[in-house]
Amino acid sequence: MKEKDNSPMELPKMQREGNNYAKDVKEIREAREKMEEVVYGSNRFLVIRNVLNLVFIVLAVIGVAVYLLQSETVGTVILIFAIILKFAETILRIMH
């Protein structure tokens, strides 16, 4: 039979040093904010992109409903406009 190892477990660095925990949390938060800035860009572009995506989704649903229930021509125009908005959002995402 193997004997149980009663040695204390190695504590993470933050717990071993005690008072540096707040400093480590602050560093992690700052690093995450920098990463989000790189990934998502500035908040202004993120808000614009979210609005364009929302409008695209609404127009796509309306366009499909109009296409199927009312007029194919009007539905097609609405869908084309929705696609133009999606292109604009994609261009903002690529350029930033």
C-alpha cells in the first residue's frame, strides 16, 4: 500500500505572498482591459457596430416577411439595404 503524502500543498503565488493579492488583481484587470481594447477597439466603434448589427437583423427579418407575405420586389429592396448595412459594419470591423 502507498502511504499518503502529508506534505502541504504548494499554494499559488498570490496566496503565498499575502498582501500582494490586490496588486495582482489590479494587474490582471489592466491586462484584460488592454486586451479588450485591442480585440474590440474603442467603445465608439463597438457601439456603432452593435447598432448596425441590430438594424441589420431587424431589416433582414422584416425583409423576409415582406418578401414571403406581400411583395417580392419590396422585400428584395429591404434585404439589399440590410446587406449594405452589414457590409458597412464589416468594413468598420476590418479597418479598426
